[in-house]
Amino acid sequence: WPYKCLQCGKSFCKSSSLTCHQEMHTRGGPCECRECGKMFQWFSYLIVHQQTHGGEALLL
């Protein structure tokens, strides 16, 4: 996958997934829904959750 974390070497297929992952290193926290503030450990769970707000998933 083309997007690689420089801190741990984990790779991602989407830049938004890498961005969310990097937040784990910098903030030490999970991915946050921008609409309601709910936190998710994994980016994929955030994407599924965002669909509950109506419409399509909002990428970071």
C-alpha cells in the first residue's frame, strides 16, 4: 500500500486512513467523528458510524 507511517512502518491504502492512524501516535487517542465527537479505535469503524448521520461517509 502506498501510504506508510514513518513512525511504525504500518501501510495504508488511503491517505485518510494514514492520517487517522498517525493521530494515534501524536495524540495517543482514537479516531473521532467530526459530527458528534464519538471516538473509535479503528478508522473503518468511524467510516461505518459516519453513515448513521445520513448520507455518505465523511473522510478525514
